[in-house]
Amino acid sequence: MKLLHPVATAAIVIAAVGAGIVPACAAAPAKSRTVTLQISGGHDTDPVDRGRPVVLIAAGLGVPTEVFREAFSGVHPAGPDRGPTDAEAQANKATLLSVLAPYGITNERLDEVSNHYRYMGANGELWTHRDARATAVVRNGKVVSVRLVDGGAGYSSTPAVTVPGVGRATIRATVSYGTDLAANGAITSLKVVSAG
């Protein structure tokens, strides 16, 4: 096998590049871009709860969801056009505490959690919450990684997560609950199910 002189080899490479033939090793690396994920929804409630974010209230109190539902089943809420009278409020509070007190829930804690999630849905309001923020690194039309910037708070159901420009990507969020109201109902992890 005859070897070419190094000068001759260099001349061949230069000629090939001049003719528009680029060696594979000279291909430009794929560029990555960072995009902001779109996080939507996540504020659904169980139909039996009639709009109350029971999963958040129960978790904030530190009791199972079914326990709070049982406690609330004996409550008689005021109509949408007025708040409860003092007598109604006291009767409702006594009903709730009769079930919740054995779990260590005090009147003060019940007020704190209830007030935190109190809202007027008829006025277009939503209970206290904070939107989550996250980003994804996209390369060649595929998601290569995701980063949770702020898990938010107040999600009563799993929100939808989409990647702008990568329609086939699927990102799954995990929401966690606890007694810390600032982090109750927060997204605690994001998993890339399909890169796109």
C-alpha cells in the first residue's frame, strides 16, 4: 500500500473543502437552547368537594383527606351572597373540631389553614397559590434535561407541562402535600417521559 506524502494529503483535504465536501469530523456541534416550560392547570377539585380544595386543606392540617371530608359533611355553609352569622360560624366550627380535635387540630390552626385557602369562586378568584417555574434544555428538537426553578404551591391536582416548540415531548410533574402552607401542593419533581 502506497502512502501519500503529508503535503499531498493536505492538498487533497483543501481541495475537498473547496469543492464543498466537508469531512465528518468538521461538522458543527448541535446547538442547545433553553426554553421556559409552560405549566398550566393543576387546580381541579373533586366534584364531591364542591369547589373546596379539600386535598390542600386536609394536608395543611395534617389529616387524611377523607377525615376532613367527614368533618365538613356536618357543616352548613352560608349562601354565596352572604357570609355566615356568628351563630352559624360557631356551630360550624364546633362541628369541624368534633372530628378534627382528636387529631390534634386546634381552633387556631383550623382558622389559619381555612383562611389560607378561603376564596370566592363566584368572583373569579382562586385560593392562595404560587405558579411553578421550570426550564428545559432542547437539542436537535429533543428535550435533553429539565430544571425545576420554583415548585410553586397550591396545586390541588397535577398540572400539565408542555415544552414550546417540542410538541411531542411529555413531561410528568409530581405534586406533594404537607403542613407547610408555603410549600403545600408544590411540584417537587419533573420527569421526561418522552423527549419529543
